[in-house]
Amino acid sequence: MTAAPGLSVLIHRPGRPPARWTHGLAHLETATPITRRTAFTIGSTTKQITAHLALLAARDNLLSLTQQAHDFLPDLRVPDVTVAELVTHHSGIRDTESLLPLAGLRDLDHYTADDLITLATRQHSRAVPPGTFLYSSTNYLLLTRILQHVHQQPLDDIAHARLFEPLGMGHTRFRTDPRDVLTHTASAYTPTTTGWRSTAQPAPLPGAGSLTTTPEDLSRWLTHLHHHWQNTRTVLPLDTALAYRASDHHPYLYGPGLYADPHPATRQVFHSGHEHGFSTAAHLTAAGEQIICMSNHAGIDAAALARTLTPHLTDLEPDQLPGLLTEHLAPLPPQAPCPPEPGRHHDIGSYRCADVPGTLRLTRTLDHLHLWRRGTADRLTATGGETHTGPGYTLTLHNASAHPTGFTLDLARAPALHYTRINQPDHSRAEPP
């Protein structure tokens, strides 16, 4: 047994025995191996379960998918957002977890779902035009609040009564408190230059990514989903209840917590998830074939594993799994952080955004701009005109002066954040490199 985290894979094909493979350790501290009973946090793969609970609530007349989210969430200021738009990521509400570094939080700072929803209620308008797809886990945090409101129950109780118990998913639950102790659940790790580091984070995302489950249990859910798909004879599962719409990955569509490839030759639905060192992928084809991959190794991408297995579904034998996946089990070694840029940092100004608490500051060295928050800085790279890139975002200055009046930050899941200067630069102040 390798002394490293690993993965669990399940291939299901109707009429054939399932192919399974587990590899690596669930807990490095105790050398506990991953087994078929090991549960993983599955990140955004959770969304299909939460979305299905919303469809069931609509079927039972507890809510309407065309109903305004504001009816259930009076503090929500973004106007005219429907429940269906939350499900399909067409609300235009920014992903508030993406905003936490801008608000000054660091990796191990404690935050809760309430904090993320408070950030959501600061937003006054859609970050993208109506009808535009913007993937945002905040949609599902809000959807969870709606479900809990109409049921008057916690999300885990709702899911247990409506799905988990009827389907025999005995190793599945929503983790709504990071202090909960869950048995047979893997911990996640990331490689470092000196060994391994736990990736445990202080806050789960109820409804958006906090589900823990096993490949066996997730397969039971996908079998249930396929049963609906066959019985209704629709192009995609559940599309009579909620239409699939354009997504961020052309030509794929997005429906009830699921991406979809509607092409007749490859008709399937799928989703992947990445959360705090875990990664998961779940694929279901129109023929009922399933690929489920779960990993607790931050350097292994479960979605890449699923793509590797897809061409081999028809003729795959269980003993072929290790050979097909071995190349994905040796990720590149971690890179040491870049040393700070030498030189004096000249102050440009401090800036504030109405949608995010706290302030950011810009400085300039001889060759680069630097964006500061809570004493740490990102070195920005000029990419043309007044546009600069940082880690995971683009910054566009509002004017070409030495001390611009503002800038716009565009993050992948939180675009169009407009910052305005709140003070004149202090020319006497300089930051150490």
C-alpha cells in the first residue's frame, strides 16, 4: 500500500458486473486504506442532489420554479431572480466564496454559509446580463435556504427522507458543521516539497458541495436518475421539469445540477467537483452506463480520470483499471513559491467596492503593479493597455494616469467588481518586497 492519498473508481454497465478499484490511503495519519466503504466529500457533484430536491419541492407545490427567490429570501437585493435561475446558474449572482480573499480572509480563517450569504445580499444587480450563465455555488447556498424554509427542516433531514433512505444510500449525508465527526470518511491532502499537508477547511457549503458519499451510494442515485430518464423518454433526464440551458462549456448545456451533452451519439449527463483537496466526477449515459471517480489527493483530477475511462467503457475489464489510470497517479511535484520581487513599492492608492467588504491597495515597482490585501500582495502581469492579470483574475484600470481613480476586477465566477479610489496615495509610504 502506497503511503499517499488516492482514489476510488466504480464503473457500472447494465447487465455486467461492476468494475471497481481503490488505491491509496483514506487517512495518512493512521495508514487507513481506501475501501469500497470509504466516503469522500464530492464537491459540486452535490448540486444534482440539491437540484433534485428543488424539483421534488416544486412537484409537491411547496414552491414554484418560476417563483421569485426574493419571496423566500427577503434580504436578497438582486431583482427578478427565479428559483429556476438559481438551479441553472442563470441568476447572475457572483460566487461569494471567490470573494473571500478580496475581503481579507486567508486560507484557515473561519467563515460560515451565513457569511457567504451575507456577501450575496450586498449585491444589487446581476454581474452578467439576464440569460447569461455564470457558475456560482452561491446559487445553491441560496437554494438550500429556500428548501429549508419550505420544508421547515435542515437539508440533511430533507435529503435523508426524500432520497437517501428510499434509495438505500446509507453512507451519504450532508455535512453542515465542520466539527461533525463522520465515520469511514476520507481526509484530503496536498503534496508539498517536504511531504503532505491536510487540506481541511473550516466551512462546508451546504447544498453546494458538502455531501459526503461513497461510489456505491452515488451509483444508486445515478441508477434512480436513469430510471426516470428511461420512463419519461426525454432527451435529457428531468428536462420536462426544468429545461437545460446554455452553459460555460460549449456545446454542453446545464440543467438540474447537471452538465449535459445532448448529441445523440454521446448523450450523457455529468458533473465534477473540487472542494478542499477532494475531487469527484460522475457520468451517466443514456444507455445507463456510469463512471464514478473520487479522490482525496489534491494533485489528482477525478474529471481527467473519467475522461480517460470514457473511450473504454464498452470493452473495459476490471483488471485494466490500474493500467489505464496509473499515469494520473503521479502528479507533478509541487513548485516552490516564487520569491517576492525586489525593489521599492510606491503607493498608488486604496480602493473600495460596494459589493465586497474591506479595501484593496495598489502599489508599483519598477516593472509591475501589485494588488495588496491584509499585508500580502499579488504581482500583476501587464497583458495589454490598462489590463493586468493576477492569480485567477483580470484587473483593468479605469484610466491611464499614474494614480488611477479605480479599476475593475473580473474573477471567473465573480466578474465586474468595480473598485473606486478612497484616498490620495501616500507618496512617503513604501512597502517592503
